[in-house]
Amino acid sequence: MDDKADPSDGWPVLDVQQASSPALRDWYGKLFIYLYGVFQRFLERLKTIRICFDLYHVDVNELPQHLEFDKYSRIEV
């Protein structure tokens, strides 16, 4: 991780700002509350759906050859 990395990078600023917090200007406190809710909803959703993880250790250019069309909802590289 880069020394200049910010934990709030990549999260929706407006959603984080709207998080309810006793300290109205505590950005990282609001980020914690927002992320807590995101992870809590994700864990609750995992209880109700069938999920399967397929892990591939290949070059990203070769990845389409290993995947079924229109099967995956998200791919992180």
C-alpha cells in the first residue's frame, strides 16, 4: 500500500457524508459507520443466496478463455 493511500478512496463520497454520526465533521468516523453498514448488508445477503467463488491464476488477457459467457457478475483484477 502506498504511503499516500487514503482509506476513503474508491467509496462514494456522498454516501459516506450522509452516514449518521455524532461527530458531524469526523470523515473517518463516518467512513467507518458507512463501511460497517455495507459489510453488514453483504454478510446478511450471503445468508440468503447461493454463492460460488472461482479463482483463476492466469494473465488477465487469457481470462475470457476460462469464463462462461454472461455468468460472472464481477471480476476484480
